[in-house]
Amino acid sequence: MLGRTPFMTFLTYAVLIAGVALVALPVWVTFVASTQTLDQVLATPMSLLPGDRLLANYAEVLSAGAGNTTAPVARMLFNSLVMALAIALGKIAISLLSAFALVYFRFRLRQTAFWLVFVTLMLPVEVRIMPTYQVMADLGLIDTYAGLTLPLIASATATFLFRQFFMTVPDELAEAAKIDGAGPMRFFWHVLLPLSSTSIAALFVIQFVYGWNQYLWPLLVTTQESMYPVVIGIKRMIAGGDAATEWPLVMATAMLAMLPPVAVVVLAQKWFIKGLVESDK
Amino acid sequence: MFFYWPAAEALFQSVFIQDPFGASREFVGLENFRELFGDPLYLDSFRITAVFSVAVTAIGLALSLALAYFADRAIRGALLFRTLLIVPYAVAPAIAGVLWMFLFNPTLGIVAHWLGAMGVAWNHVLDGTQAMILVVVAAVWKQISYNFVFFLAGLQSIPKSLIEAAAIDGAGAWRTFRSVIFPLLSPTTFFLLVINVVYAFIETFAIIDAATGGGPAKATEVLVYKVYNDGFKGLDIGSSAAQSVVLIVILLVLTFVQFRYVERRVRY
């Protein structure tokens, strides 16, 4: 085989270790800062070894919040969790059904419906914030979980993915179900759903991370601190300028905010990669 | 409904001038657009976006291709390296912005301290170029995992026999990479190119907001950021809506280009 020379092996390790160091540096520094006292963080240069305030800092942010925000981080984590789960599950449910309709039913304007759905792929929430905000305000959904999640659920990525998948399911299965006397919904529940379980799992991982990490939309649609997701909470904590920022507490919050999506991605790595590669291609 | 209604509203609003309290509006036709393209700040924002996207895309793709190439080699610990490299994907963009802002913080950031020791006076709060570097670094960091996963998948789909054939023909590692692997990866690369440009255009909003807030003096105010700033902070709703429309058009063009080329992309 190629490149089994000691030099190539050395180069491989060197590049990979450098890459991992680059990727891990911010996370490590954050972790270290979250375990120190404010004075230790403010010392230049700060030490790169963890301090002894690990439990104290985390307990403080979880129950009391930090800096300019008074809402406890535990509450924000809960908001994030609700948002991430609602977006992931809502999106999967809606797109399974609409893909099912698009593939298995013939109705007028089917092609038009497909294109209407398809075009939405190209326009993420960020480019249509202002108008979307107006719509949600008109509907009175500011500061509600519905307002947080609905506009993010309405997108076509997943519909497209399931449509592609359903088209690979052989027609014989649908015919066999029909002969056995199963109605369309029964076919959907007992044949299509089990077949697409791995796609659903993969999509769930991607959408959970997506929902958890939303920033712009929650920033606009939430006005009360008790409705902030944790990502917004962090930004609010440091808004007051350098001197007033309690960095160890902010960093502890950052660690807490990173933990759930990172855990999901690392633990479900196989599905994650599958979901990523398939949902975008 | 949550999609077309807003899009229609954007078009609708972009032809009006509305006062900040929504009390009155006046039909002005394409006036908002004409004003927009005559506005030096808006054209500047275009330039900033271009610089930012090119930097993020080029650096991000090059780095992650190198990492994927080496992670694809059969070595001990490869799985560990791969796992660590996909972590940034799960980190929220806003948090990535905060982390890098902390590292580069002029008074207490550790990287700023190292740079200071090397004789570079780092202060991205004052220096627009440095602020740009900061957001590019944060954006690239965030996007590496994504590119990495795709390049790795692309590399693994290249038949081993081709690489062995190149080795038998006497090609070294670099030659093999340049003449065999890289051309075979071109569909992946092209796909990632488009995705990364879109990413730099749209999804970096949170990074920029958290790291620099568009400043100093609008040095990192990309187009998406300006839509938000003018609409929600400046309350110039007509102009913001017109900017939304421009962005939507740019994205449609990019996606169209992508689909044209994906259809007749290089096959092997």
C-alpha cells in the first residue's frame, strides 16, 4: 500500500493532532475558565489548568443565573430542550405526512405542490426574519413556545428527504398492502414507518442540534427572560461589557449549553453522519 | 403558510416607506431599492460579505480537506480523531462566537496574550481588519466538521484499486492526491463550495452578532446582519424588506447554479 513510510505516518499524526488541537482549544479554555474564580480568569495569561470552583460555579448558574439575566440557567436549558424537541419531532411528523401525500396520492396540482414545497428549501428563516416576525406578531405568538417553534418547523428539507426515500420503496409493497385490505393510513403506519426508522433517527439528530442552536429567531420572538433559550441567555450575560462580565459563570453556562447537542452528536455519530450526508444531498 | 406569507409580505413592504410606529405608509414603488443601491453603506456591506464568504469558504474547505485526507488513512486512533473533529458542528454558532471572542478578548483573552507576546497588538474592538479575522476564524471553526464529514465520505467512496494503480505507476503521495484523488472528489468539493457560500451568507449571523455585533464601525456588517440591524434596531422596515428581497434573489440564483451543475457534474 501507499504511503506506509515513517515520514507519512508522522505527518498524518502531526496534521491530525494539530487539527484536533485547533478544534479543541476554545472548548478546553472554556472548560478551564468555568472552573476558576473571576480573579483567576482575569489574570493574564490565565492558567490553562482547571481550578477548583467546578461544582460551585455550575450550581450557581443553574439555580440563580448570572450577570444581567436573572432567569436561572436551568430554566433556559428547559426552554432549549422544549424548543429542540418540538422542532425535531414536529418537523419529522409534518414532513413524513407531506412526503407521504406527495408520493402516494394523485391529486390535482400535485406537481405544483411539490414545487411550492421545494422552493422553500432555499430560504432559511434568516432571510425572511422581518416579515415572519410580523406574521407571528399578528397571530399573537410572541413569547410562546408555539411562536418559538412554528416558523422553524415549516421548512422543506425533511419533506424532500422522505420523498426521496419513499420513491425507493417498491410499489409491490403498496399493492400487497392494498390486496390485504389495508387503507392508506394503515399502510403508512405498518409499512412505511418501520422502513424509514433509520432515516427518522438520523433526521432527529440533525434537527435536534439545529433546534437547540437556533439564535436569531428566538432572539426576536422572546422578550421575557423566562422564555430565553440558553443560547440567547449567554449572549445577554456578556452584553454588559468586559468589567461587569462574570466570565467563569458565563463559561459554565456555555459548557452547559454545549453539552446536550454535543452528547447527542457524539453518541449517535453513525446516524448523525448518515443524516448529514443524506439530508443535504 | 409560514413561508409564503412572509415572503409575500417582504415583497409588499419593500415598496413602501413606513414610519417606525406603523401609523402611516406610503407607496413608493421601487424607491426603496433605488435608494438601497445608491447607499454607499449597503454597497460596502456587499463588499464585506464577499470578502467574508470567500475567506470562510476557501480556508474552511482547504483545512477540512487536509484533515479528512489524513483522517482517512488507516492509523491507530482514527476513530477518536474523527469524533473530536465533528464536535464543533454541535456547538451553537452564537456560542462559537462567544468562545472565540473570549479567546481573542484584548484584555483577558489567551490568544490575544500570545499574539501580544509575538508583537502583534490585538484589539478587534478597535481594528476592523482584526474583527474580520476574528469572525472568519470563528465561522471556519464552526464549519470544519461539516466539510470534514462530507470530504471523508467522498474519500471513502474512491475505489482503493485506483489508488493502488497510481502507486504501481510510481506516483508518490502528493502526486496521487493531485492527479487521482482531487479530481475524483470534485463533485463533493463543488457541492461544499455552494453550501459554504450559502453558509457564509446566512448562517453566520449568530457568530457575528455574538463576536463583534457587526462592528467596529460596521467593519463586519454582512448583508444578513444589515437586514436585522436596519429592520429591528433602525426600524427602517421598507429598506430592511427590500434587503430581504435582494438576499432571497441571491440565494435563488446560487441554488439554481447548484442544481444546474449537480445535474451534469463530473461522473466517474
